[in-house]
Amino acid sequence: MIKALIIDDELKSQSTLHKLLERYCTGVEVIGFAHNVESGILAINNLKPNLVFLDISMPDGDGFEVLEKVSNRDFEVVFTTAFNDFAIKAFQFSALHYLLKPINYIELQAAVERYKENNQDVDLNEKIKILCDSLNNHHQKIILPTANGLRIIELNQILRCEADGSYTKFYLSDETVLMVSKVLSNFEEILPPDVFCRVHSKHLVNLNYTSQYIKGRGGRIILTNGKEIEVSESKKKVFLSRLKQLAHSLTKTKK
């Protein structure tokens, strides 16, 4: 049985989430409630839940403050939030679960299932650090769901990503290949566009690893490891523009 704690300053939200968990999520027992940062910290320390549904915005602080001050982070978190698209990208970077309010029971079921599959794969402290870095627009690492669990990857390790049906292959600088259970368009949306460019329906490349561009109708890219990637005609203009912008920013940095 998964012991769950709900931390939310709105009693109606607490009640709604509790009812949804009881009705749609078997194997979950709600063991307590808290309504602000102070009571949330006490509840976590005393009740020792497996899973915490944590509101981000509260009258006396936010959910991150709760996580900073608890004595033990031996639990998983599902954030309940009304954050915008930018912040949701940060959650995707950190592999932390989140639910947008008003909470949909299907998304709630999916969050509980992800917890069952992935809990304890990556330390919560590391997830929180990656989330905070991403919220501050410092995208240095990403957590990827693979068949063997979650993997923490530095962005500068990623040479390219390749679409493989409903999966994406990540090719890393150490020649590791990771199969990730998400479509390529998902990573096109969240990876920094000043570094990663979709050059083909199947290919997303790290421009820092571009060694040569060979002209043609669309053209071809030669990566630093010798791999040749086709550029589609429809993506050519954007690719060349991004490559030029990156070269310009690198020149300014050197100065």
C-alpha cells in the first residue's frame, strides 16, 4: 500500500484529490493532510509518507520550501500546480511528476503508475536540483526514462536524438545509445533551441557537435564523430540560421 500525504492550502482541493485517489487509484492510502509549509513539514516528518501530493503556492511559502526543510527526503513528490508552459518544461527535465489544476483523474492515475515504475531510480535531491536549475533557465542536465529506469544525462553529452516510432534514441558522446520512451517532438520542445535543432523528421542534433555542412537541396551534416545526417529541405533554412547564431554567440564569448 502506498502511503500518500496531501499538502494544499485549499480544503476543496484536498477533498477533491482525496476522492479521486480513493475512486481511481487502487493501492493508495491517504494518511494525512496539511495546509501550509509549516504543517507540511511536520506531517512529512511525523507520518513518513511514500508519496506526497504537494501544492507549489501556499500562503506562508511554497512547496520547494517544504522539501528544503524536511528532515528526510525518502519519498516521491507529485506537484499540483497551475504553472505555465515554461515551468512545465522544467518538470519534464527533472522527471518530477506534476498535475495541472483542476486535476484530471486519468492524469492522476498516470502519475501514480509512474511512481510505481520509477520511484527510487533517481534520488529526490538530484531531481529537485535539476528542476530548480531548469526553472532558472540553466539547462545542464536532463533525466531520461529508459527501459532500465531513469538516467541523469548532461546536455553537453548528447550528440543527437533520432526518432524511432514512439521512442527516441539518444546518442551520447561516449558512444552510449539510450532508448527513451517518448517521441522526438517531446524533446524538440524542451531541449534548448539555441543548441538543439530539428534538421529532419527523424533527427534532432546538438549544433555544438556539427563539424561540416555539405550543400545540397537540403544538404547533409557531418558530426564530429563522423556520422552523416540528412537535412530535409524544409528544415534547411532554420538549421543554417541556428548554426549562424551559435557561431556568433561563441565568437562573442571568446572575446
